[in-house]
Amino acid sequence: MMPETDGWEVTREIRKNSSVPILLLSARSQEFDQLNGFEAGADDYVTKPFSLALLMKRVDVLLKRSSVSQKGVSRGNIMGLIIDRDAHEVHIDGREIVLTAKEYKILLKLADDPGRVFSREQLLDDIWGFDYFGDIRTVDSHVARLRTKLGSWGSEHLKTVYGVGYKIQESDDNE
């Protein structure tokens, strides 16, 4: 019911190039319509009228599932740093870098979204958990050890954004 095309065609076009989560929100509520949506590549289908709380939960689930599948890429290369998720290993220039579990999780978090700044609070909640009771500066000490273990790669790409948090930066151009 969109001008010039329909949601099914848009979904098919998106699926040709992307695995981004797609939720179709439609007034078309017949089983046939929903089946066409799923066959076109939609991950979920919500019909009007709908509950806002339910829609938000469905979006949340889709985003989490998408995040897990994207993070599920077994081997990644970020500016010469190779992360092998299946083997739980990190390599630079052919040598393995031995990391603690927390250091590894911090590196994965930052590597999954290069350029994005993660606050200490975000890293603490995501890696230590919401119920962690301790000093927030534990993140700083873990990042410092991680930077040291990664050597020149760490000092060049693992950046502190003062007053904000940490990120992986592609180059030193802005410094």
C-alpha cells in the first residue's frame, strides 16, 4: 500500500544486499499477506492495531538477535588485529596476544563498533553486569592493560576520549 511499490518488494530489495533486521508493520493482516512478508525476507510481521509495548519488545528482540548474529562472525580483521571468536584468540603480526576474559570482552565490544565511544558505565554494565558493585575505574585499569598487551596497535588504535570513554580509532589523524 506504499506509492509505486509495496513493502514486500522493498523487503526483497533490502535482502539482496543486507541482513539488517526487517519488521513489517502493516494494516494487511491476512495470513497470505504475512506469509508473503516472511517469504520476501522479513524477520517479523506486526499488524495494526498493535500494542506499543509489544512492538518495542519485538524490535528489542530483533536487534539483540541481529547483534548476536553479526558478532557471530568467527574471524575478523580490524586494521591488522585478527580476532578469532571460535578459537577465542587475538593475533597481531602472526603472534597470539594472550588476554584475560574481561580484556577479551572489552576488545570485542569496542571492535564490534569501531569509531563508537563506549562510556565506562556502558562497558561496566555490558561486561561486568548491572549488579557489579565496585569501583568504576576498574574499566580504566583493564583498558590500560589491554592497550599494553596490544603494543603499538593498542597505542595507535585503542583511544581514550577524555571525560567520555573508549573507542577503537582507525588512525591517529585527529590527535
